[in-house]
Amino acid sequence: MSAFFQKIISFFMSFFLLLAGLFSGGSGGGNVTPTPAPETPAVTDGSIVYGSDKTRQSLDLVLPEQTGETGLILFIHGGAWIYGDKAIYKDVAAQWAKGGYAAATVNYRYLSDTVHMNDLLDDIDAALAKIKETAAAAGYTVNKVMLAGMSAGAHLSLLYAYARKSSAPITPAAVVSYCGPSDLTRADFLEENSLGDLNAMLGLMQKAGGVAITAADYTNKTGTYDAFMAALRAVSPITYASEGVPTLFAHGEQDTIVPFAGVKALSDTLTAAGVKNDFVSYPNSGHDLDKDPDSANRVYELAVQYAAAYLK
């Protein structure tokens, strides 16, 4: 296994442990006691397939006890778009459903030489359509969704909510982004990333945008450079900031995978465009957000407030 993949797995597992602490009330940087849940259990549907790939195009949906109109929380897992699984959010989704919301955690196809970022957005489209259909059959009306994710999942949450707001089967109303990349064209993201060297990052990004490039052409701005950068801009949330929805950012100031400055730039751009957003920094934390419990508490409080305000 390459060092690149080993790092992806390591950071994914760090987030898993963070989430486990966050919603179990255990010790650690994400220690938050959830809002008390009603005694009646949530109604749970098992794994639901929404595409031809029964593993990657699948989701878990948890419905609240009370039927009728409800907002949806959609959790999208991280893993550099090439690793990870919906199971990481299973317990988190159940907790939100006990609080009165529909909640789902979704798998999507991994990036590859033939599957690019827009295909992943198509997966979210199809997943939301399936959720709406399944919920309706059970007596629920779902018209608004708050998308939430970590790292690559946060990027997809941001990109989908902004770029496909007007066409989504369920209208994106808000986003919660934990360490989500905002601008895939940034030099500090491509050239100074602790996840991998320039060749590794270019290899990943050419899968994202669908345009191949060599390190030499990137460095010298020759060959496919312009097309490559245009493809990355097209799948960068900051490109669609003027179409943004209320967004809650949680980001580590010591993050060496997703540059803090890039995410702050998206927040500032949203503010300039008049889009509501809150930015909670983790001064001592890197990409795994494990060293600032006060910040973790604040993000959880704000996430609950966002759901209450924007999923009505």
C-alpha cells in the first residue's frame, strides 16, 4: 500500500474516532453531549440502493417517529474521494433522527479514470431522489436538506449545495463543513499537501476534473495546464459562492491537508455575497480537529441551530 493511501486511511480513521467521541459523550476533542432524545425510537430503513453499483451507490436512511413534513440531514463521508464508507455516520444519523429529523448517510462512487467529480454530484442527486421517494412512501414529506461532511465529504456537501441548488430533488438549505476543500486550484493545496507530493495530488485531481496533466506541464503552465485548472475551478465550491446557502465551517488552523486560508477565503467570499455563514476555527488542531474541545462544542451547538433555522 502506498504512503498516499496509508495517509488517507489514517486520517479517515481519526475522523471516525472523533465522531465516536462526539456523539457518545466520551473524552477527546469532540466531546459533546447530544440534545436529549425522545424515548420513542427512530424508524430505520436498512441499506437502500439508488444506482447500479449496489455497494457504492447506496445509503442508509433513518426516519423520525413522527410522520409528516420533516427536514433531512444528509451525511457524506470523507476519504479523499477514493476511500471511506457511509457506516462512519450510522450512529450520528440515528441521533439526529431521534431529535425529529430524517437523516441519511450516503456512499458514492470513488473517483477513478472514468468517474469524475460531476459523477459524484450525480450520485448525490440520485440519492436525494431515492430518499424523497422512500420517505414519501412511509408518510413523510422532505423538501429541505442540510448537507454535512468531513474533508472530501464536506467538499461534496459544499459543491453540491452551491452548484446544484436550483435542480436538486430536495432543496439544499444549509451546509456543515468539517475541513472541506474550497478551492482545488490553490497552490498550497496542490504543492504543499502533507497527504501526498505534487505527483500524487495531480494524479488525484486529474481524476477529479477529468483532465490529465504532467508535473512538468503544471509547473511550466504548458500543455493541458489551462484545461486542467479550468476543470478544477468547475468543481471548486468557491466558484459558486454567489449561489451559496447558509454554511457552518469547522476548520483547524494547523491543517496541512486542506489549507485554512483557502477555507477562510470561501467564508469571506460568502460574506461579501451576502450569504450567511459562521466560521469556527480550531487554533491547535490539524485536519482531524482533535485538540480544541471548546470549538467542537461550539460547532455542535451551531449545527443544531442551523437545522432548527433552515429545515423548517
